[in-house]
Amino acid sequence: MRKLLLVVAAALCSAACTTTVAGTPKAAPTPTVTGPSGQISQYFGNLNVAGSKGPGPQREFLRETQHPDFTGDLCDLGDLTLREEPAMSTLRRDAKWRPQGGSKPRGDVYVVAVSVSVLRNGAALGEQIGLERLVLLDGKVYGFAPCPTG
């Protein structure tokens, strides 16, 4: 009887191992960028892709993502581009922040530590580490275009 049970168990195992499933395999879906952390990380990725294409595409990206309450505060970086690397582990809400001389922006303000490289024709001119504020408003991330300081 014991031998019979072992033979039946072995047969069931081998049958289960050779069973095929009808259909066509599909790749797993690409994860979507969700939540403030994912959206803000994507913002920096898009900023850097635009910068890798040159000053014009990055200038356009910065114009399109400028907070709508501060569209008059754009600066021209000329022939410079930026590469920004955020330390996402430092991301936090910053509900009390206001731009210098401005009112509180609409939306949820976040602050993150960022390493910024200033580039000309792909060559690094300088690097700075600082804090950057971004705003999540109506499901979109907005920033404040950087202005060179003299």
C-alpha cells in the first residue's frame, strides 16, 4: 500500500510539473510613479533628460514646470544647463516656506537636499549642495526656476 501511495504521489507531482497554461506570456507592467516621492523623483529625472538635450530643452522644461503663481519669476540660464541629483531620503513637507519676498504658493510644498552641477556644453563648471523646494499642485510637480546669483 505504501508503494502504491508513493507511485501515485510521484505521478501527481510529475503531472503538475508538466501542466501548461493557455495564453501568451506578457511582460510585467512598468511600475507607475505614485506619491509625492515618486513624482518628485520623476521631476528630477525629466529635468536632467531635458538638460542632456541642451539649454533650450531644459529652459522649456523649467518654463513648463514653473509654479503657476510665479510664472513672472523665470530666469535665463543662457548657455548653461543643470544636472540635479536629489537625496530623496531627505524629502519632507515644508508647509511654512514662502519664496523670498513672495506669498505661500498654492499646493503642498516639499523640500529636498539636492546636489546641483552647473554645466556648459556638458563640462562641469561648478557644483553646489543645497535645498530645493517643489510643490505638488493638482497632481503635478512644480518648481521655481533657478536664478544665478552674482
